[in-house]
Amino acid sequence: MQPKYLPLILAAALGTLSMGANASGYRFGSQSISGQGTADANGAEAADASTIFYNPAGLSRLDGTQISVGATVVVPHSTYNDTGSTHFTGAPTGGTPAKDYAPDSVTAPSLYVSKKLNDQWTAGLGLFVPYGAKLNYGDTWNGRYALSNIKLEAITLNPSVAWKLNEHHAFGFGIDAEFMKAELGQAVDVPGSIAALSSGAGAAQGALLIRQIAALGGNPALLRTAGDAHGANDGKDWGWGFNLGYMYTLDENTRFGLAYRSSVAHSLKGSTVWDFSKVTSDPIVNQVLQAASHKANSAALVQLRTPETLSANVFHQFNAKWAGMADVTFTRNNRMGDLDIQFPGTGEGAEVIRQQWKNTVRVSLGGNYAYNDNLTLRGGIAYDESPVKSAELTHPALPDSDRMQYSIGANWKLSPRSSIDLAYSFLDFKDAKINYTNLCNPLATSCTGNGETTRGLYQTHLSLIGLSYNYKF
């Protein structure tokens, strides 16, 4: 059933909110080009206004008014090989191989502004895209009963403030206002349902269906050639949370940071539209099949709370040329257990999405090298765990796996007040096996689901290319 996947995908995306820009799960670009250059190990560096995202306490280190505007182009490459996807009846789904389902590229913008108010207080505002997805598998691929397409967009507004207690201690606080919207589609397994009603325990119901079609003047013979129906969803929501930061400056060369981002409560509301018009060439047959499926245009609703994150980071200036940094981020993904999806105003039973995410840790190491007064080179490496436990809990909406990130970057001063940041990252994902079965089939009346099993192997890597402009007033 189509409505279930709107909450699934939004929940999956929300679960990726992390203090690390390249968190596991759905992740859209990088929230900072300077951070990307060090594989986001820079939480305690506070090099520019993008510290709002990593650790708002870092605002206390910034002078005057600063602005940083940038964009990261994400270039994905992913292949899927089907290894035996089936209808709920056990018969192969058939269809065509998934091909070119990932876009050529997508772009994630970011904007950060900071202003020092006095010796103790600094204010800032961040605007960034924390997650997103755009996949189009097509209406005929092997796993179409799980998902045919998804488009997810999100944006976060993060006003923040930092208070400097003394030369050693600084604190930061921010409010997160998150807006997201999603569009997605999925095939409806009409052929599998007809096959299940043609014999055995379902034969009586199948015979009744034939009599209904004939009584209305339709052609029951077309049931043998029936194709899939399709559903389309959209949904949107605002959610609110907060983030905290603390920075301890040991001396002019060494500092430590802690940062926390709260969970966010969401009530996701969407609409569902069903299309049975192309199941057969006979409108009467299509009408009877839709009525028998109990699929009516309706609302979709799920309430959830996203995982919180906690990160610890360190920065050390070894000498005039070299600096090193590190970050460890913990994400409490186990908040994202099974999801209970409701369909208000209908008689449809709830959909239970088996997800059961695990907690994850992301570890990153990075460094800076001051080549000269105008050019600083950066590099970093990170290991990021996936929240997905197993192939049986992997879904085409989130074919995630553990990954390594390798990054390089540079900051080039154009003038005493302005500079540009450049960064390139390569993310190498482990092969992701999928063997996901929906436990509710389309003939059930107490629950919602297509009952499909999607089996295959994903192989994925990403390239991130970032550019930002920084100016100090």
C-alpha cells in the first residue's frame, strides 16, 4: 500500500540528522565546505560561521560580522542487481532491471551569518539542507511493489547564540526549525492479487469478483491481462528542536568541544492518490478492482521522534604550519523502531514498517597545512556506520551501508576580508544486500501492505564537490 512509504522515507531521512554532515542514512551534501575538506572533523576548529552547525559555542571565537555561503554538488553512482524479488504469492515480480535511478547530480546550498555583539555574546543564523533524496526506479523495475520513485527535500533554519564566560569556557545554544516535504510513488500488486484469487482459499472471492464485473457490463476475461495500479503521495511538516555546544580552550593552540542536537517530534501529514485507470483497457474492470482493493484517496499520518546526537571533538595547532582535529559523533538511532502508520478517515488497517535501527558512531580525523599566508590545504578521513541492521531490514528507500569518506580541501584568501573554500570528497559504501519482506499482503483486511519481497544487491559511491565564499565585515 502506497501511504506507508511516505512516513517510512521521511522517518529514514529524519533519522540521519547528526552533528556530522555526512551522517549515515539519508544525507544531502555537506553542511560546510570548510568542514567537508577535513571529513567534518572540524567541530572544535570554529574557522568560520559554519560552526553554527557543528558547535554553536564556536561562535565565540569569531570577530565582527562574518558570512559564509556555499554549495555542495553531490554526484552519485549506484547500481542494483536483482537476485529474486517476488510477489506475495512467491512468484517472481518480473519487470525490468533498475537503471539510471539516481540523478546525475544534486546540489545542497548552505548559508551562515555570525555577528559579535560584545566581548561575551555572539549571535548567528544557519540555513542548510540536512538531508534529501531523489530516486526514480521507474514503474516496471523488479522492486516496484516496494517503491517506484521518491523525492525528498528538507531545509533547516538554525538561529544560534554563544556566550563566552572567560578565556577558557564558552557555551552555545541554537533553535532548529525543520521543514520537509516528500513526493513518492509505488506500484500496487493487482496481478498478484488476481493470481491469489484464482484458486485455493481465494477462489470464492475471485468468482464473486468476476460476477460483479459481468453484472456491470465489463469483460472479466481482461483480468488475465491486468497490470499494476499506482499510488502517489506527498506530505510536509514543520518540526522544532534545539542544539547545544560547549567549548573549552586549554591554551592558544588546543581546544575541546561537545555538541548535542535534540530529537525532534513530527506529525507527518500527507495525501494519497490512487490510479487504477491503466490496469486493464476496461474502465468497469478497473473500477471493480479498485473497489475490491479498498484503496481510496485519503490522508496518511504518522507520529515519530527523531534520534538525538552527541559529538565530542578536539583541535590542536601543532606549529605555524600544521593543525590536527578529530570528531566522534554518537547517534541514538534506536528511537526509530517499527513505525505504526495510520490512515485517518478510512477503514484501512495500520501499516507496520519493520525498521529497528541501531545506534551508530561516526569517527573522523582531519588536518590543515598552511602552505603560505594565502593558502591553507585540508584533508580528512572518516568511518561512518549505517543504522540499518540487516538485509532483512533494508528497504529500497534507504539502501544504506557503512562507508568510508576521503576528503581534501583548500582555503584561498582573496583579500584580508574575503576567501573561498574548495573541497572534494569520495564516499565508498560497502555493498548493501536487500532481502526485505512486507509482512502484510494486499488481501488482508486488518493491515496494509503489498506483501512483496525485494531481493538484490546495491553498489554505491558518491563524489562531493564543494565551493563557498566567505566575507568578514
